[in-house]
Amino acid sequence: MSAPSRVLIAGHNADACVFACLLRHAGYDVALLGAAWQPAQGLRLRGLWGAYDAEGFQHANTIDELTGAYSLMLLVETHQVAQLRSYAPAEGLALALSDDLRTLDTIAAGFGAEQTLGARLGFSATLTAPAHVSIDGSHGPTLIGPLEVSDCVMMEQIHSWIRAFQAARIPCAATPDMLAYVDGKSTVGHVK
């Protein structure tokens, strides 16, 4: 099974820009929702992982400007989760670029815990200028995993995206239990 190629990134901190640049550089169709810079400029990534430039991003200022369905949504911001869900196919995944349990809970409330992935980032990045990001530190692979494992098909879909990230030069590894890497108590009920 190969990862579908449409990715939506909502929210644009330095971490999201790393994923956006490397996925687009690898040939994925990447849409940016509400980017602070003009995506026509593209993205420049520099630092420990090398130098990459990516152009050809789709851009939407608002959710209403989105078109089609996105197989994977990388979310930094959570205030529009309910509306974003309608742009994902039934088997679509939401990846929170965060290991903050409140963020994961908010996304799980909109997408379902079985389709919500968390990430414990294995790098540190800085926006050095609009559309310019630098990888400043690397401390192992980014761990990505579900809040709940519903079936083997879902885990295969997650592993498919892990392979896609690795092919895009994003060091990643899967974990079957993302909750082992977060602190705090859940408000949705998947942690007791």
C-alpha cells in the first residue's frame, strides 16, 4: 500500500514548514491553509538535513477555498478541526504536530481517536525569515502514532505514511502507543 499524495497543512510554525518543504520536494501535492507568506515564493529549508527548495504549493486563505479531499492533514492549529474533517475521506488521518494532549484531544474530538496521530518531534527548527526554515537540532526520529489502534488496516496506513515521510527525508518511526510519549490527562476518555 502506498501513501496517497494529497496533504493539507493547517498552521505554519517552523515544524510544519519542515514537513511542507520536504513533502513537496518529494513530489507530494501539498496545500497550505492560511500560510503567513505567499506560497508562490516556495519554501527554503537549510540546516542539519541539507538544503531543499520547494515550490508549487496550493494555497487557501480560508477553509472555504479548499478543494477536493486530503488523505493526510498535518495540524498545528486546532480551532477549525470540525470544518476540516469534511475535507478528509472516511479513512483520512489527522497528524497533530504536537505531543500536547490538549491538542491531540481537540483533534480526536473532530476526527476520532482512531484517525488521530500524534508526533513527538525528533528535530528542532526555526523560521529564520518568511518561507525560510532552518533545522537547528536533531535528536532521533520523529515518533508518530495513533491515540487508539482500531485495526491492522489503520496501522498499515500509518506505516505507509511513515515510509512516505522517510522517503521525503523526514526521519520518522512508528509507535503503536503515542500516549506513552505525552504528559497529562485526557479529556476525551481514551486515557484513564
